[in-house]
Amino acid sequence: MLDERMQAVINFVESGSKVADIGADHGYLSIELAKSSRAIKVIATEKNEKPCEAARKNISEAGLTDVVDVRLGDGLKVLAPKEVDTICIAGMGGALILTILDESPTVVKSAQRLILQPMNASEKVREWLTANDWTIDDEDLAESSGIIYEIISACKSKDVTQKIFKRKTSPLLKKFLQQRIEKFKRILNEMKKSKAAQSGEKFLELKKKIEALEEKF
């Protein structure tokens, strides 16, 4: 059974999609995508041999080998353009997600939707999406093991109907903001131990972020 974080990723996949599950690990997300009928085809990629074999075994036991294609390889490099219309990358750092996207530009450009769940650096992910002509059409929050994660959905269309993002009405929003404030304050307190750090731009930037988050309460 998937946790709330991965279920939130699935919720953004449109019915009838062809999906790439990048860093599929044991293939659980791919299996649920196929079972839910949201995906008519899944390509699950995994760069490490042992989890790749585990994914093949799990998918075979689920009777889904005709829907889920497991490939050993790094990120999107084992895909050809137009093989999928939706790319899911979850459970990785924001910097790694952006590296994966940047290393396979033709595959990314041929897709219609990106569903990203960065473990950190979500601001950088949003900046990249905007700079590369992707429109964020929804976001959500999900809690797993006491930690709240962000899930970002982006599409190619420029003409996206404005709506209230799921995260804005999420019952987890207040707790998420509190966690962010606490995290930033911990970093700030560490920086206060160094005069050089206190005089740097990052220190002032962090203070502004905390103030902006506290204003939302």
C-alpha cells in the first residue's frame, strides 16, 4: 500500500495517460498507476540493478507486465521522445530532479505533464518550470511519517484556468508552514555562530523567508 505522499502523486495523473515512473525502486507506484487505470502504459525506470529486478518481480506477480515496462537505466535516458505524455519523479532532492530533466531535454519537451515531488529545494523546481515554459496548474501537500511533502503538477498549456490549488485549502498547510519556519530558524541559529555568515546575503534571505511565512498565520 502506498503512503499519502505517493497517493498524492497518483491523484495528479490524468486518466488514460502514458506515464514514466522515474526512480521506480520496487515498482509500487507503477503498479498502483496501472491498477487505478489512470495509466494505460507505464515505463518504470531504475538505475540500480537490485531494485530494478525487484520491480520486475513485483510487477510480474501483479500480472501487469503488459502495462508496465521496467527499464534499467539512469532517469529519462532510457526513454525515447513521445513514449510517454506524463513524467513522475518523486522522492528525490530538487537538484537531482532538475538534473534528470535537463539531461533528457527531447523526452521532457515531448511530454505534456510533469508531476514532481521534491524532498527539498521546491523553490528551485518552480523556478526551473517557469524558465522552461511549464505552467504549474496545481499543487498539493501530503504527510508521511510526520513530514509534510509538496507535490507539484505542471503542464504545457499556457491557457490554464485559474483555480485554488489543493495545497491552499489543505488541512496540512498550517503544519507545513510551521515545519518550514522551524527548519529555517534552525539554519539561522547555526549561521548566527559565524559573523561572516551573518553578514552574507543568505542570512538576510532566510530572515525574509521566515518573516513572509509568519505573515501567513
